[in-house]
Amino acid sequence: MATEVTYNGDGSDVTFNITFPFLESSDVKVQVNGTTVNTPADYSISGNVVTFETAPSSGTNNVRLYRNTAKDSPAITYSAGSALKADDLNKNHLQSLYCLQEIGTVTSNDEGLGLTAGSKGDIHVSSGTDWYIRTDAVDSNMLNTNSVTSDAIAANAVGASELADDAVDTNAIANNAVTTAKIGNSQITQAKIASTVIFTPVATVIWYAGSTAPTGYLKSNGDTIPNGTGTVQGVTADFSALYAIIGATLPDLRGEFIRGFDDGKGTDSGRSIASSQSGQNASHDHSISVSGTTNTKSLTGSVSRISETFAGSGQATGVFSKGGNNTASLTPGGPDSSATGSFNFDASHDHTFSVSGTSGSQGGEARPRNIALLACIKY
């Protein structure tokens, strides 16, 4: 005969039926979520109905009603010469019967013993020496604070799936408790980093002063990369993020100068990102043409009293010209101090010049001073 009954709490129901027989209402015990509750503070019994003061929380079989018949003294005590009544005899017999039935039920006083194999609620009995607690039988409210120590937790027993979101508060982590050895490979991503902290973007090109690419980079040497996981230059990784930007081929920057992408400016139109452009240093001439006028330089002067007859018969040509007479008389009137004719000198002029031609031919390689570094690309 059943000596207990369980119900699923739903957070709203407060009444639950007692489905097993009992002698006294005090023999009926109540547990919620594995914890014994008391009357009248938590519930009351009227007839065969238990009424809670507060509806039990939602749960599976978390409301348990069971019988624990008083056995410290007989239900009815007979005295010498008293009459024997059938009800009294039946009550004592039922007390004994109920106590025998309850041997298989653990009571609030930890009395009773499961003598048969099978499920005993939260405990399953396989044999007299093999008992186990069913899955999810131990609720968190059954555990005292700090009752589970680190020594009681098996290695690797608590994984991420066992932790609720934000379950570990920062106050629960000691300073410097999380070391690099505790962080799994590739576990910290940009999404976990503050927006002010920027990782080097995939496809970033750097110049490296070493002969092999640093960790996280490939030599930018024109090698082919897969759209996914593969091995390139001895590095095995997922290259899909780099593939999405540059395609299947790494840019080959060996021995190349870098030119800024035109991006609509018009200086180097028609180019695309990572496109190659050949050199343009063919032989050619530079034309020269110079013209102008010098400043005017004045060379003027005059000469007089050459001879008494110069005014009438003398000649002047080129930059020389005859001047006027110093007197009207053309005959000698005395010694050579007589007045005579004169001439003028005017050499004022301009020089015009022009220069034209070509410079010497220019050709061959154009190469500024430079330093060789290894071009590497982020994957």
C-alpha cells in the first residue's frame, strides 16, 4: 500500500490531496523541494487535503506528502478490567500495520529502511550496498553556502555549459587568477575586447626586419591560399577571412615599391587594389628654348675743333655725325684757335638673342636610396 504521493508544483496551486490512509493528521508529513516544512506555519490539513500558506514553486515531483505513523506508544492503551472495543483494537492493529508499511519510507526523522530494490524517490536502490542519487535530485537550495569546495569537484567537471551567463562575478576572481595558461587557443576575439582596443585587421601589410614572417602573418610573396583551413608557408590555420579580402593569391611585394591607391583622385586612374604597374623609364629628350633682350647701353659723346674746314667739307659715317659750326666765318682769322666745325658720336644699340635645342638623352633604371625589408600580410 502506498505511503506517500508526490506532485509537481506550479507556483500557483496551494491545495494537494492525501491519497493514502492515516490515523492522525499529525502522522502526515510534507516536504517541498526536499525540505521538510512545518504546520501550521507552512500548511494546514483538513480531512484529506493539505493547504499551503504559499504556493510551492514550479518543479517536477517537488511536493511530497508521506505518512510517518507515531510508534513511540500504542494508539490505544488498555487497562485491567476495561472493555475491549473493536475500533480500539483496529486502531492499534492499523498503527502496527502502517508502521510496517513505512519501513520502506525514509521519514523526516531519518527513520525507516528501504528493504526492496528500485526507485525510492530521489534515491535508487540497486542492492543493499549499491544506492545512488538520481540525476538532478540535488537542487541548489539543498546545499549550504560554500558546502561544495574545490576538492569536491572533479578535474574538468565544470565546463562552460555548466555555468549560467554572468555566473562568475568579477569579485569572485582573485587578482591575477586568470593566467594565459587558463585561456584556450583562439578564445579571445575582437567581440570580447573593448571597442577602443583594436586588433591588427586581417589583410594588413607590414614591413618586418626579419627573414621569416612573425606569428599571425604570411610572407607577401604571391603564394596561393585556401578558402578555409589549410597549410601555407608551413602555417596551418583557417585562412577564410584573408581569402574573403584578397582572393586565392597573396600579393607579391618582393622587390616592389608601393604606390598609394588613386581611389578616384585622378593621378593614377584606372587602377584596382593590389594591381601591378610596370616601370616607365624609356629614353627621352628634354627641349630647351630661351629668348630675351639685353638692357640698352648708351655710348654717346662729341668732338670739336678738328680743323677750320671740317664744317664745309668734312665727312662723318657710322656712329659719327657732323655737328654745327662754331662760327659763320670759314676763313682763317688768326692762329689755329679759330672756331671750326664739330662731329658727334652715338653708339646706342640693343643685342637680341635666343637659344634652342635638346638636353642629353635620359634612360635606364630610376632607383632611389632604399632599405630591403620583408613584406608580410596578416591572416
